Amino acid sequence: MSDSIPNLLIYLIIAGLSVAYFIFRKKATSPGLSEEMADVQNAAAEGFGASEQVFPPSAEFVAKARVKGMDGYKKLYRESIEHPEKFWADEAKELTWFEPWTKVLDESKKPFFKWFVDGKTNICYNCIDAQIKKGLGEKVAIVFEGEPTQNGAATEVRRITYKELLVEVSRFANVLKELGLQKGDTVAIYMPMVPELAFAVLACARIGVVHSVVFGGFSAESIRDRVNDAKSKAVITMDGGYRRGKFLALKQTVDEAVQDCPTCERVLVLQRHAGKPDAACAMKAGRDVWYHDVASKVSSDCPAVWQESNEMLFLLYTSGSTGKPKGIIHGTGGYMLQAYTTNKYVFDLRNDDLFWCTADVGWVTGHTYVVYGPLLNGASVLMYEGAPDAPDYSRFWKIVEDHKVTVFYTAPTAIRAFMKWGDEWVKKHNLSSLRLLGSVGEPINPEAWLWYHRNIGAERCPIVDTWWQTETGGHMITPIPGCTPTKPGSATLPFFGVDAAVLDEQGNETDSGILAIRKPWPGITQGIFGDEKRYIEAYWSRWNGAYYFPGDGAIKDKDGYLWITGRVDDVVNVSGHRIGTAELEAVFIENAAVAESAVIGVKHELKGQGLMAFVILKSAAAKTVNEETLAKTLNGMVDTKIGKFARPERIVFVSDLPKTRSGKIMRRLLRDISEGRELGNVSTLADPAVVESIRNKFNNK
Ligand code: WT7
């Protein structure tokens, strides 16, 4: 008995110490924990990075793979990191340069990197002329299918060979010259997903005109802001295009936009549907011209201009954490190489492939993987104009079967829609032509990955889950098919030349934290148009400027695999489209009844994330306003100021927002409320009672 007393004491002390340790540990991490880290930890708690399932590449794929197994990948990866200049110079030599570069990478103006300094090239030449020189002139470059159908069959299918593409693009470039456009000018492009959109982009590139494509779902005000910011001299548009059986008039939206665009002198209008009453365009004399009127008079021969590798190729606007979208600049040579190599290695394109990337050319995915990347590889690419559910849920699979698509690249949001629509739509079609599948735009949930693997890939096709962004130009974290064993939900390992790390706020490597990229890669943006300072602040101000900050959280598992958890910077990925919460807040505040608002991203079954808006009314308005009517008005404002796709899921009117004593809105608490989680740390709140009242309002609906 007397012996056991000291033992008991020891146990008690140990137990006490352990309890104290856990209490202390919680205290040590939570109060200082940033919103960003809390988001990543929530994701970890929800199972990110936890899947143990591994899918090795099939023997069939391995046998033909460009890169031989994981050893092959590791060897090339090591070379690309240890000797990046040699690695990229070797890759760049596979493309055509009119004059060689003097320096592969110039870091002297970091973070404004220059690739292939003094090298002269032209990306359009590389996409078209160089392929014809290789003997691919008769090969189909673009297969196009319009949306309209008759008795279940598409009424418009076009096959455009490389030779025909050269004629179309050259003629288009001459039309641009006729309008007075010159190398270095910028034009906005607002068009449906038709081959002419690709012609327009390539024609600009051919003569060194900078293109700024604006996705066809954006409103007139969004076009206006983008045209003005870029000082675009012209807008290229079309009478309209088809979407879910409707003809959407685009020229009218452009008319509305360019009223307030002093730099825009010309509007070039292509014709999708002659003689259709709702396609009628009011043409403003002196400003507007029909494409076909000019095209009939110009030659179809137009030499490609020489561009120094770092001259601007395009601008593409994307959302950031302020109300104003950023004009992301891409140069010529580096971007071209990123587009070329990622297409080559990640989609493993072969001579007989038909590649279909379902993205709209209005987003970066369409730039790199509908237009430039596949053509740089001499591939055949499929363009489809319309919606996946027009005329019915099997449209995509019918297209795959009819055209024998071999490589298919889409977004998780689409995959979740297919799952919801039911397997029977897929089963109606023979998908045996497919050999490789891709995913992009947002984290793919393992359930969607597995569905894709089984139902579309027949457990045979590797899936490449590719993480990248507008700013990176091309893939950054992705499996290499035939090499990388995949795990559902993980983008796996970095692409060649990508030195990725997961860091905490102090810049220490960690298992769950913030994604960071150490070295420049060829496709890196050249900055934000007209705002060098914003570029440095948004992407290079953390960690003493030693890393590029992409704005995503990430988890690194025991095998070094990366699991992207989503944005950590007040940008929300809705159906793979990036929307800044501040952009919506800027819209709401324009309404006289609104005092303040906070918009957050919340989990959404189909869209991945949806937007949730919390709005405080001015006290006078709060007494009289009808919330339902006001919500409708606010949604209408989102439609006209941004575009319908940016509408929030719900607008909740509240009397206060959770703020710190210094007045910062704690959005994390709003996310906790919206996703039904226990509230995180509230000790820094000025008034902790506020969250309860918001929660009640939220739940009463
Ligand atoms: C953001 C970039 C990249 C082309 C389409 C969107 C998210 C993109 C993945 C992926 C997890 C992904 C990130 C990124 N994202 N791909 N495979 N897994 N997240 O381009 O509009 O510039 O958006 O999309 O959050 O930062 P973007």
C-alpha cells in the first residue's frame, strides 16, 4: 500500500502535466492563428489530405509514356530545379525562334522576370506556320461543334485544317490592320465559343496586338472597366452565340459598354447568324464595321511579326482581394513555353489525339489549353459552343463519341453536375476513345474524382488534377500521366521547374499552411497592367519577397503530395470562376439602403463554393425596407455590374457584423456560421454577442 502512493502521485503528476500541455498547446496556437491558417485547418479536419487510396498508372499508359515512371519524373524534375536555365533552354529549342535569346532568365528586376531575353519569335507562327512546315498542313487543327441541334444531331460541325487556319488567321490579322491596329495596341475580345474567337486571338498575336479577352458572361459594365483599364483601341465581338437553346446577343452588350470608353475607336462585328431578327445589330457609323465587309477586301496573306520574348502577348483580367479586377500581363516567349511543355507532358499529346478542354476561351484555361497549347503541339483540338445540358444531359458524351475525343479536360463543378444528372446519360455513349482525363479550376472532392475515374475513364484513363492560375500561365502542380501515382483529391507533385513549398506565416515549412513558389517559371505573369505596386504587394510581399504567394492553402502529406485546400485571400472559386468578395461588396454599397456588407465563400454542393452575403442596412432603411425586394434589387445590381454568374446564393440582412476591436470583419466566423461549424476563437471580437444574433438570423432564414 505504502509503495503505491508514490506511484499514484507520479500518475497524477503525469496526467496533470498532459492536461496542462494540451490546454497550453491550444492556447499557444489558437489566439495567434490567422484566418488563413484556420481555413486550412478546417479543410484538414474535413478530410483534405487524408485519403489513403493510390492509383498507379496503367501498364498500357506506362509503356507509351514520354517520361518513364517516377524515376524518370524525379530525374527531369531535379534537373529542372538544379539547372533551370539549361532545362528550359532545351525545351525552348523545340519551338521556332527567328533570333536566338542572349539570356534564358534575367532576375535583375525581380519579381519582374524576363525569359529568353532578346529572343525573337511569334506564338501564332509557332502555332500554325511551324506546324505546316512540319507537314501538318492537311491535319485538322480545330473541330468545332455549334450548340444548335436538329433531331438530336448538331447542325453545325466544322473541321479546320492547319492550312485553312493559316488563311483565316492571316485574313483576320489583315482586317485588324485595316482598322488601323498596330503592334503594341490592345483590343478587347467579347465573343461566344466559336472558331472565330480562336482566329481573333491568333490574329492579334500574329501582328503583335495585345488581346484582352472578356468572358462572354460578363456584363456591359465589366467590359467597360476592362476596356478602359487596358486602354483598348477596339472591341472585337459577334452578333451573338447560342447557350441552352437561346441566342445571346453580345453586340448589344458591347454597345452599352463602349459608350463610356474613350479609347475604343472601333467595334469589329462578326456574324454568327445572318438574318436572325434577335441577331440584328445597330451599327454605329464610323465606329462599327462588319467583319465580312472588310474581310472580302483584304488579302489572306499576312506575315507574322517578330516579337521580343518579353513583349506583351495578352492581358487577362482576374479577381483579387480588392474591388478592382487585375489585368494580368503575359509575355510571349515564356508563356509560349509554359503552354507548350505542359500540353506536351501533362496531356501527353500525340499525333492522333483529339483534345477537348471544355473551358471558355474567356478564361485562362481556354487561352492555354484551347488555343495556344494544343496548337503549339500540332494537335487537333475540339471547340464546343454551348452548354453540357443542351439539348439534354448527354451532350458532352455524345460529342466524345461522335468525334472520338481522346483527351478530355474539365472542371470539378461540371463533374458534380454529371453525377447529379445520373449515370444513364453517360452510359448511352461509347467513350472508349478516351485515354486521359483532366480536372482544373478548384479542388476536386475525392467522390467526384472517383466518379470521373469509374464512369468516364472506365478505370483505365489516368486523371491529371492540375493546379495553376491565371497568373502562372500554365500547369504548376499536376501528375504526369504514366508516371505519377494519383490520389483522389490531390494535385500531387510540382511540374518541372516549379519549386513549391507549404509555409506558415513566418515562412517555415509546414504540413498544412500556405502554398508558396520559390523560383520563377517561364509562364509567370509579368505583373498587373498599370499597377506594379499592386503586383508586388499581392504576390511578393510575404516572406520577405522570397516566394510567390498564389493565395491558396495547401496540405503536404507524408509522400510529399500536395492537396490544395482553396483560396485563403477573400477570393472565391465559384464553379471554377474566380470572384473577389470585395467586388460584390462594392456593388452592394452603391445601393442607398446599404450601410455595409461582408461577402464570403461557402461550400456548395455543385459549384464547389458559393457566395454568401451579409448586409447591414442603414438604420432608416432597416425600418421600412422589404428584405425580399431589396435582395432582388441587389441581385439585379450584381447582374448588371459584374454578370449573372457572380450572384450570391443568399443575402442575409443583419444588424451588425463580427469585428475585431480594430474594426476588421472576421469573415472566418461568418464562414463558421454559414457552414454550421462551431465558432472558432471569438476572443478578439469587440462584441461577442454579435455572432449569436447573426447565427439566429441565418438559421431562421
Ligand atoms: C485558382 C486560380 C487555373 C485555371 C482555372 C482557374 C483554383 C485551379 C485547381 C486545382 C485546386 C485549383 C485555385 C487557384 N484552382 N486549379 N486543380 N485544385 N484548386 O484559373 O481563375 O486564375 O483561378 O483556382 O484556387 O488559385 P483562375
